[in-house]
Amino acid sequence: MTGWGYSVEPSDGGWVWLPRSGSVAGWAREVCADLGARGRDAARLRAQLRLLGAALREGPPDLAALWVPDPAHGVLATLRADRYRLTTGLPGLADEERATAGRGLAPPAVDLVPLPAGPALRVRRVARQAAGPGRGLLVESVSHLVAPPGAVEADGVPGGVELVMAWTLLHEGDQLADMADRTAAGLRLSG
């Protein structure tokens, strides 16, 4: 299946999508107005949206969103999605991830899981933010590298989709990891 695409619908409300072009500052103002943020909450949220939006655009991912369930609490998580060229099978990638145990504070939890869109490599880890906004903060993430059966890039290499959800609320890790799993289960293919 060449010419394939995908869509992501986060499982919970409160996600705001980063536009692919245009002013990040203008987008941040619009989001604050849409969410009814006022005063100090609006100023803090606008600053977070600008900083995280600019950092996410550096990739740039195919899709990026920020979770703002309550403007008074600011951005609580990020989500990005990208196409991925699967030059190595998922079991081999799982072995590579397990070998990175020294990069985080604890060994990553690495599993091969079935999802409706296809088999996936799921990696949950806690690591220090190496660069960008929040440098030095502890960040927990769950990534799903989904390998849809038959998805092939134009050059014949198998294709996949990588979803990465990240947060700094470590005490909410299990609930946020569950949200990441539900979002990955909602990945839809087209084409």
C-alpha cells in the first residue's frame, strides 16, 4: 500500500493542534482566547504555547498537539506524530531500545503490542530533558512505533507511524501513559 496516510485523534479532550505554518505567537494568542484564559493564566499559557510550539516545529513533525485541559494549569503534555521508515523490524528496534537503558533514570519499559492499525513497539521511559524548553527537567514519555501491515513508502521501504506523548507530571504517569495507549489505539490509516 503506497500513498498511504494516517490521522490521530487523541482519546481525551483538551488537545490543541499546532498549525503547520503561520505565526506560533499568533496561534498562542488565538488558543488563549478560544480557551477563555485571562490575566496571569493567559500570560503563562501563551508563553508555554509559544515556547513548546516553536520547539515542536523544529522537527517538524507531521502532527503536533499540546494538552491543555484547563488553562489555569497550562500545558500538561505534548503529542507528536511522524511517519517512520522501518529499515529494521520491530523486534530489532525493541532490542535497540532495551540497550539504551543507561540513557534514562531507569531502564525503559519496552513491549511489542498489538494495535488496530498494526503491531507496535511501545516504549515508556523517564529521562532528563537534554535540550530545548525545560532542559534538565525529568520528562516521562510513551512512544508507539506502529507498523501498519502493507504500508510501504514510495521507494519500497516499509513505513510506519511514530506517536510520542510526553509530560513532566511524573506523579500522574500511569494515567497519562494510559491516555497515550488509548490515543495510539485510535490511529487510523487512509489510502
